Amino acid sequence: MKLRGPIFISALAIFVFAAAYWPPYDSGEKEAILMQTILGGLNQLHFQPQDIDNEFSEKAFDLYIDRLDNGRRWLLKSDVEKLKAYKTKIDDEMDAGSYELFNLSTQLVDAGKEKTRAFYKEILAEPFDFERMEDIEMDGDKRMFAETDQELKECWRMLLKYDVMTRLASKIEKQNEDLERIAKGEDKSEAIEEKYEKIDKKDIIKKPKKEEVTLDEDFKEKTVAELEAKCREEVLKRYDDWYDRLDKERRTDRLSSYLNAITNVYDPHTSYYEPKDKENFDINMSGTLEGIGARLQTDGEYTKIISIVAGGPAWKGKELDVDDKIMKVAQGDDEPLDITGWRIDDVVKKIRGKKGTEVKLTVRKVDGSTEVISIIRDVVIMDEGYAKSAILDYDGVADNVGYILLPRFYADFNRSGGRNCFKDMKKEIEKLKAKGVNDIIIDLRNNGGGSLRDVVKMSGLFIEEGPIVQVKARRDAPEVLSDEDPSVQFKGNLIVMVNKFSASASEILAAALQDYGRAVIVGSNSTFGKGTVQRFFDLDRAIRGNSEIKPLGQVKMTIQKFYRVDGGSTQLRGVTPDIILPDNYSYIKTGEQDQEFALPWTEIEPVEYSQNVTSLDYLPQLKKLSAERVSKSDVFQTVEENAKRLKERRDQTIYSLNLEKHQSMEEELDELADKYESIFKEIDGLNVNNLEVDLKEINIDEAKQERNKEWIEGIKEDAYIEECLYILRDMQNMK
């Protein structure tokens, strides 16, 4: 979110002033200076400073150990016991600028890595027995540290077996698909078809026959044993490559992880960035590089999708979702690279690429199923992130309803007259009013936020002048940001749609209109819950001179919190909609609630606010009528069923290492995924039309026409929009 200049400048001045008088240091003491400079900045500027004591030390220790060996692959329980000697001493080390815990931990991990290098090579030299009935716990947090080297080696055996088994199941499935292709006559060779007829299909699926059947010049049927051997070769190469990267890991890379275990105890958004990490952050945030248009984050040994850029290739494809974990990356038809355990910047390098090239991501979805998603790299199409509108008519339900999609809160501060979402929203409303629209739906689903200034002005389009949000820094009284324009652009019925991924500015707009009783908020059981503001601080500016130790990097620090006009914060709890609809993530912790050490929900004094545009006294009746419809809706009941299934799947972390059981589970997951993906169908009687004034721009080129066609078709299949139209009908009737 954008902040007003004076807030940031005054905070930075305090930081620089307090740290400007370091005496000259040797470059060998850089790490001590780095620690103490970070600590000084956090204590002065963080919204909720911590007491650096034994309790803090224990929190940082637990977080660091969990991240140090998240998969429980390298350390023994005895190693952890050695490290526990420092569990209550991190606070003392921070004060002294020393790194005894860090140094010991790197020595122990290095020893563990060297030991396990021999483990995986030995284990992968022999075939696995996939008929044996045994299970593996795949959640590293639930696994215990091994007591002995033999127990650790057994843990590696099971992890490697699972890796080989999943690859084997995939290869068998691919081979079966090729055989099915031949059976359907897609290959016209009669000789090949004749050989295929002699093969028992059941045996192919579970145990391909040893006889070699040539299907075409590029395909030869392989036995399970041959496929298993190939899979072990691939896994061996994956681990060889992984250990090569681990060998090249720098001390500064590890130091960043250690320092972030300390800064993240303050809150999950407060982080240390060494210089190259800050560069990667800027690239990811800009959204202008050619790539897939998604932001990534390390999650244990995996790389997770944390947001998708509106207008980007991933956004257009609608297959990649927030919380998907990327397992493999392939360039076009090349062999996929397993990126488990890779550094985030190495993953980003593989995913980025030139416009027009293909990247294939193998991802594990929330329900545990695996999908291969093909994405054609492109630059982010900026106009897809801008506000746009349409007219909705639903036979027998609602006519001439305005619909406005706002994918993000954008603002161009770099040039005079640049586009911003407030002006664009105002234009869209004027265009809809010109068509006689009296009801508007504003869609903020998946809108991750943006310009604070614009959300304040935008809220004012629907109310008379008044406070919109309160912003509070640690030492200061709350600053009330208000709409100062007494005019009201739109006075009709208003619905705001949100979901679990509506965050930050989206939550401010929804909260303000909800508090004023100006709009009905409709969506999942809560929004994201990010009610904090971060700012980067350059550590080099905190130290005068000493150029030999620079650059030190930067700290992204939480310095402010947002509060609603009713005094409650949007932090952690988000915004609870007036009317809650079933959602795939209803039973899964997402957003701020899923973060360790998230700042708590708090409240301050409310400010006076009121509006005389309209009244929602009938809100209880709206809720009741909507609940009755939802209870009878096949679509929403299926969504509810799927939400419970996803929760069960996420909680289920024990997997079978028996090939046949694994195949059965994968088939079941695929069938269920197909079932739930097909629940949204075109809604009979729902008509969606562009405004005539927009058609000239849309018809400029075929690409815009195609994107517009997809957008219109998506609205026609959207059961959530359908329910909003029913709610508007109820509002009209009650008025």
C-alpha cells in the first residue's frame, strides 16, 4: 500500500539518527554490525517491538530449528540437543552481535549433509519393493528427529521410495495413455494395433508384460522394472544436482535464514533482505518482466504460489491457484526439473523466460492431487488489471444491473495524468448510470490491494464525506483518512463481493462500506486479514562511513496498522461478510491466520461516522433468504462438500508407499478433482453485455476480443454472481 510521504520520512529520520554514530569497524565485524543495526531499527520503528529476553529467544530458536531442517533430513536428535544449549541465549547473542548458535548449526548441518550424501546413493542403487505395505509421514513438522544414523537412513529410504514411486506411477499412467491412443486407432499401423490387442489391459496398468511391443518409432512399452530403474536414475540425478547446489551455498545465504528467524518473531512480514534478495523482491513486485505473472514464496522444501498478478499469463489461464506448491518445472517439452529444496531465486530463474515461450509447472494442489499446468510466458497485460464493467440481465430475477470488476487497486505515481483506480471506478459508474443502472455489484475477489489514497477516495463515491480508515503508527495517535467530497456519485443498491484472497485495500473498502451500512458484503467466511503496512529501510543509511562493510541490505518492517472507523482492525480477522457463501477454502486456514507470529487483532476508539444515502435495516431478512437458496442449490452444496474434502485432504499427511494403493488414491483424487471442476456451468437466462462505449476499444484487435469473450463467459458461469443478483432482487422487494 502507498503511504503518505511525511509518515515514512519521519520514521526513517529517527532510524538514521539513532544509528548514525557507529565508530569505525573492521570488515571482519560486519556480521556483528548487521545484527545490532537490524535490532536497533526494529526496536525503534516496529509497530509492536519485542522484549528481547529468554521468551523471545525461545521463539526465535524454535522457528530457526524448524527451518534449518524442515524435512528432518540432516540432524539427529542429539544434534538438536546440542543446539538447545543456546535456546535461551539468542537474546544475549543479539545484544553482543555474536553468532555461536548459527556457527554450530551450520557445522552440524554440513556434517549431516555429507553423511546423507552416501545414504541416498546407496539406497538408490537397489530396486524398491512397492508391494510392501508401509506408510510415510510427508509433513516434516510432524516427523521427529531421528535418534540414530540407522533411523535417519531409514527415513531417507522412505522419502526416496516415495519420490521414485510417484514418478513410477506417472510413467505407468503415461504409458497407458499411449496404449489407449493406439487402441482408439489414433496410430494407423495395423501391425501395432494387432500386437496391442494381445495385451491384457489390466496387466498393463499394474504390471506391464515383459515382452516388448513397438507402438511407433518413438514409443516402446517398458516393464515396471525398467520404468522403476529409470525413475531411480532420475531421482539420483535430482539429488546429485541438489547437493551440488547445497555445496555452493554461501554463508550469507544461511545467515539470511538465521536473521529472518529473528525478524519473523516480530511478525511474518518483517524480514531481512540481503542486497541480491531485495533485487529479486523488486523484480517480483514490479509485474513487468516477461514470465508467468505470479509471486512465489519458500514453504519448507517447496515453492508456493502466494499471489497471482491480474492480467498475467497465470491469471488468464485460471489453472494456477494461490497455495499451489510447485514440484517441477519444464521448459516446453523438455524433461521436467524437480525443484524440491531449491532456493527461491533459482526457481524464479527457471520460471522466467522470454515472451511466447512455454513453461510447464507440475503443482500439488490443496487437495493433494498433482497437475501439470502449461503457461505461455508473456508480459503482464496491464489493461486486464484495470476496472471494467458490464450490464447483467437475469430473466425473472434482475434487470439492468451494473457489474464492475476491480482486480487490484492501482495507481501510477510516476507521471502526471497516469491511470488510477479511483478515476477509473468513477468513469465506470458514470457509464453504468448513463444506461439507467440502479444496482451495482463491485467484485473485489482475489484483489490483493494497492493504493491507500485511491481506496479512501473510492469509498467516498458511495457516501457523503466522512472517515474511511484509521492508520496508526506505534507512537502516534491514529490518523483518520477521510473522504472530503460531500457529493455521492452512486446512491443505488450496492453489493461488494470478496473472498479469502481479498486483502489490504480491498478489506478497507469492504470494511468502510460495511460499517456505514452502505453496501451488502458478500463472500467467503472472511477476507485475507492483512491489516498492516510495511516499509523498506536501507541499513547502509544507518551507518555513517564504513564503506568496506557495505552493502548490508535492507529490512522490510511493519510500521503501521489499519483500523476500521468502528475501531476494530482488519488485521488477522479480516472482514466478515454480511452474507457468507460456501467457498472451497471455508475450512482451511489461509491468509494472515496461516502465518506464524501474525500480529493480533486489536481495536482503538471508533470515530464518528454516518450516512444518509440508504438504509440496510432489512439485512437480517436478506441473510435468511440467501441461506435458504444456498441450502437448496446443488452448486453451493457441492462447493460445501468440496470444502470439507479439501480440509480432510490437507489434514491427511500420511501416504502409502504401496504402488497399487498409491495409484488407487491418485485415480480417486483425479476423479474428484474432475467432478468439482465441472460444477460451474453456464447459467440459463443470465445475459452479460458490454457497454456500447467500450466495444470500440474491445474490437481494436482479436486478442482483446478473445479476452473479453472469456471474461463474459466466466461471468455467465459464476454462481456467486448469480446469488448476488438474487440478493439485489430481495433488496428491491424490501425497499
